[in-house]
Amino acid sequence: MATRVIIVRHGQSSYNAQKLIQGRCDESILTEKGIADAQIVGKTLSNLKIDAFYCSPLQRASKTAEIIHSYLNNPPTLQPTAQLMEIDLPLWEKLAKREVAEKFARDYRNWKDYPHEFKMVLETGVDHYPVLSLYVQAQQFWQEVLPKHQGHTILIVAHNGINRCLIMSAIGITPERYHSIQQSNCCINVLNFTGGWGDPVQLESLNQTSHLGIALPSTRNPHQGPRLLLVRHGETQWNRESRFQGIRDIPLNDNGRAQGRKTAEFLKDVNIDFAVTSPMLRPKETAEIILQDRDPAKRVLPHRVRLEFEPRLQEICHGLWEGKLESEIEAQFPGLLHQWKEAPETVQMPEGENLQQVWDRAIAAWHDLVKSHANSDSPKTGIVVAHDAINKVILCYLLGLKPENFWSIKQGNGAVSIIDYPQGAEGKPVLQAINITTHLSGGILDKTAAGAL
């Protein structure tokens, strides 16, 4: 049985509001907004059974945790732990971010561009590596806590930096990508551990904010490049039956069309400048629903968006597996399905593709797409509608993962992921959110069909 971990960032603090660097300084307190948002998180999580509850001892996090705790049914004891303390930036604490960027210009650039190499030389002469030490701290937390709560649900309330390192260390993202994932105040993340430390972990969702009335996390400044909304197509009958689809051109079922309409409603206030889809029926229809459900009277679209087709985004070809259930595949190809689940990068689909082939074409298409919409006077926002395997591959690549990490990313039918290029096409992307499905079920957990690809 999987161990579910729900990770929450603390509510807005006084230092957040003033754009001051907090680190481990414990002077910052929750603002009125921070308190109100923590109450919303408490209400959002109130119907879930929480078996263990850990928080940082710093007051902005511990107060958020106490507020959430008050809304839970039969909550466990709240356990503060120093292993959830925020990143230690002793030379920058209490300074404005702008002041740090100017006063420590070279160090600040290194912090942004090379976080895994960034160091502070303390007054004692000791070299302190803030990100690397935080990453080790996160690993130590997992190693200590996971054995105590196998098969249970753990709730964590902590900070921007340590939350990033908890997520990154769990699924194998290196410290180099520290700035590649976002954590908004009072956001919710969900991880699923299949076993203990070192066993596979699935990132079910990253940086959910819709419970706060914020559909999509805001972009980072300066923002020079495009924002891409990566969407998985709605449900098909074969998804519902857990039948392998691959390149079989299966249309949406009624629920899939309903998911498309809910996704359209979720994105109704987003200005969409371009739209790209796999040419297959299920993503094409999903994209058309998202675009056609827009009200021109609201002036969301200054012009009609033309839907473009990208053949390299079509789903993985499963070859002789297509149309079959897992039981049928196992009978015909003994052991290969287990290999696909345990080491997907090693499997050659019978008369189909392997994962590296899918990786190469999907990433090439993604690069071309980003470059084609990066050179504009103002940042562009577009939707890209594709498939489970395609979306997983793209997200793995953007996080610095490899084909063997394929199962570390979840993609539900109708899910939305948000990718920003704040420094343009040549800069590192920021994963603002991954696998948002709250618009489909109303809850924080992905309840879409667990069907085959």
C-alpha cells in the first residue's frame, strides 16, 4: 500500500509581503491573508484521514499548521521538527530581495543560475552551501519519517525551499534544478511513495492553488518567454477499461468531453495566444472543446486561435499491445508488462516504439514549439494538448529526469500543467504546477481513470 504525503507551504508572512528574505529568521509572522489562506487549506483537507502531521518549528509554518490542525477530523498530534526548517541564508536574512540582487550581484547570479554550487563564506571562514545542505536535510527527513508511517497519509507544513528539496529528493531531481519548481504560499503538493526511501515515488501533483481561488500560479518576473499549459486529453472508453490505446485513434467518451468542458471553464480567464495538439482524435477534440467554449464577449481572445497539429506529439506506439488489457498482454508476452512497470526505458514494444524514441520526438517538438513562440514583444500563453506518455516525457525532461523516471510523474485525463520560460527560450523553465485536476473532481487528489496509456 502506498504512503501518501501531502506537502503544504506556509501562508503569506509579513516578510513575504515586504519581499524580504526570511531563511531561518523567526521574526516573520503570518499576515491576515496568510491566516485566511491557512483556514482555507484546513477546510480543504478536513475530510481526509491524516495519520501523521509534521511541521517546521518556525512560527510562520507552525502557526499555519496549527490553523490547519484545528479543521481536521480526529487529527494526529502535531510534531514540529528541525528537519523541516527553511533554507539557511544567514548573510541575506532580513534584506530585501532587490537589495541582495544589487549588493551581492555576483553571488545572487550564482544562486539563481547554479544553486547546487552556490556557497556563502561565513564569518568563521567556513564555506556554507545552502541548497546542498538543505537537500541532505530533506533526504534525512524522509529516511527517518517514512519507516514510521508505511501505508499511511502524512501531512507536512513547511517552507518554500525545504518543500522543493523534499519533492526533488523524493523523485530524483538534482539540486541543480532547485529553482525549476514553484511553491506558492498555502499551495498543496501530493507525493505517493510505493515503499521506503529509495523505492519509486510518484509526484501526483505540484503547487495546487485553485483551492485558494487561484486557478494558475502567477508568472515570475522578469517574464520574457512563453507560458505553456500542457493538457492531457479527456477520458476515452479504453482509458475507463484500462485498455492500451497507443496510436489507436480512440475518441473521447461522454466523461472525456465533460472533462474537456471543465478544463475549458478552468482556463476561461486565461488569454490564450496559440494552441497546439497531437493530431489524434482524443487530444484534438479536447483542444477544440477548450477553445470553442470561450465567450468572445469577455474579450479573452483578441482573435480566433488557430489549432495547430504536431505529429511528433502523438501517443507512444504500443504495437501488438494495443487494444489489449494487462491480463491479455501478460498471457501473450509473459514478464514484459512487469518490465515495463519496473524499468520502462528497457522495453521495446512488440512491433511498436521504445521510450527513447518517444522521448526524442516529443522533446524535439517541444523545443521547436518554445522557440517559435519565444520571440515576441509580449509573453505568449498557449495550450499544448497531448497524451499520458508524451506529457510524462516532457515533464521528466524539464525536471532533469531521464526515461527511467517515466513513472515518477502522474498525468490524469484533463489535467493541466503549467510551464514558464521567465528568461526566454534559452533560459531554464519553471514548473509552476503539475497535474492539476481540482477542476475535475473538486478535491486535491487525482481521481481520474487509472487506465492504460
